[in-house]
Amino acid sequence: MLYLEKLKKMVGEERTNFIIQNSLIMVICGSNDITNTYFGLPSVQHKCDVSSFTTLMADNARSFALKLHEYGARRIQVFGVPPLGCVPSQRNLAGGPTRDCVVRFNDATKLYNAKFAANLDSLSKTLGEKTIIYVDIYGSLLDIILDPQQYGFKVVDRGCCGTGHIEVAVLCNFAADVCPNRDEYVFWDSFHPTEKTYRIMATKYVERCI
């Protein structure tokens, strides 16, 4: 809402409406809620189980998408959550001595994605228009993680930055060591894929839509 008010002051209400209606709005949310809030806080787990927590997440995400539509957005892409149990940081924190993919994290992710996708489908039917698109990235990233060699990757269980086990975002700065060839790594830091990985995922999505 604050952005809309700033935009109106800059270009006027009519131009603002045009910009919002014709802009592609991409929404990425949910990962931190599962890893940091639910599995990271025992107090939250005591209050609710995975099913009720993911339902709350999916309902809140649906409300957010609807609010964007009410503001005038008509090109909205909402991304599902990737296989969080297989990202390096979660392998390191909960994957045991062998740093395996954490099954319960992936199960929670799949449960949330299913509920969220169903919510958006129901919302689209209610609105009577296909302006809100759900983008599934779980499967495409998991394919790469399970068979990295097929896509030219050599390292899948740690990131290119630093030790690759726990560094994320601002910790990957000018002072951090970086791998010689990031294209050999599925992940840039301990949570986010590399540019090459994102390109492969985007290509997979386009191919599914053709």
C-alpha cells in the first residue's frame, strides 16, 4: 500500500493503475516460515502440528495473493516452496552425521505446497479469471538434487560460498571464500541455488507450459 501511494505521487492515479495492472508480480514466500519458525522454534511445534501450521501458512498466502488482486494486479506468479530438507543448511542442522536430506522438512514442504496450490486454484475460480498462477519449483529442484551429474553439477550438499554448510545471504560477502567454479555447484550459499540452477529450473517450467 505504501508503494502504491508513492507511485501515485510520482505518476498519478491513472498511470499507477496501468502500471499495476500490466506489471508481472512475483511472490516467493514460505521457506523461512517452515525452517526457521516451525522447525526452528520448539514453542511453535508445541502449539500446533505440521498440518495446522501449513494450513495457516497456505491461508495467509492466499489472503496476500487476493490483496494484490484487490490492489489491481492482474499478472501474479506465486512460487511454491523448494525441497527445504535438501538445502545445505538444513542438511547440516538436522540431517545427522551423513547430512542427508531431512525427510520431515520435505514432507512439510509438500504438504504446504499442496494446500497453497489448492487455495490459489479455488481463488482463481472465485475470481473467474486466471490472473494468479502457482509455480511449482519443488519437483524441478529435487530432480537436480537427486541427479546432479545429469545437469553438469559436481557438488549438491554444500554451497559455493564459504564452507557451504551454514553461510547465507550477507555472510557471503567480499571476505568469504568462493568456489573456483560456481557452475559446478547446485547451491550458491547454504540456502539459495546458483544462477545456473535457476536457469535450468526456469527452462523446465517453460517446457511444461508449452
